[in-house]
Amino acid sequence: MEIRLVLFLAAGLAATLLVLVGPFARADTDALTVDIVVSPSNIVLSSEGVWVTVHAEIAYSAVYGAGVTLDGVPVSVTKADSRGEFVAKFDLDAVREKLEPGVVTLTLRGTTASGETFVGSDTVRVTAGGDR
């Protein structure tokens, strides 16, 4: 009886760990690729602003919004656009800390409500300020 109880508890723990860790343990090669558009497409490091906005071609209802990041920066605001697709806003100052002048690829990562990981990338132009 004790052995069955231990096995039952161990199986329950393993299933719980798979649910909690499984979606986050996948490599990008296993992730669903989504098209994204980052705005602004030209980020001036010395300018004032509040947000970097990312429009992703994935249904808003399909995304676990709290786990979304842009190059490691956690999402600040999520919403649906007029087509019901996912829109994420990231603190501009936090994103700027990761950028250097030049053409930079920014990568959005997240998890769907069903546990599947997704990833999308877009390039932006980063300038120090004053140059066009």
C-alpha cells in the first residue's frame, strides 16, 4: 500500500512539473514562429518616449500574456488589436538598455495558453540621436 501511495504521489509530481516547466524548457527550434512588427522601427537612444510596441500575428486569446518578453524585457501592457491579434508594450527605457546603434534584431518570446512556446523577430534601426 505504501509503495502504491509513493508511486501515485511521484507520478502526480512529475505531471505537475511537466505542466509547469515543460513549455519553458523548449528550444526556439521547437517554438511556433509568428510574424511580428516592432514600432518604432527607428529607435533613437537619446529621445524621449514611453513604449516599444510589438504587434504579433497570433490571437490575443491564445497567448499567456504575463510570460511574454522582448529580448528578456518583461511585457508591461498587453491588448488585442482590431483583428484580435496580440499587441505587447514594453518599457522603452528597459529596451534601450539592451541596444547599441546599428541594425538590431529584437525577438519576442512567449507561451500560448495551451503551453506551446512561440517566437518572432523583427529588425529595427537604432541611432544614438541626431543622425538620420
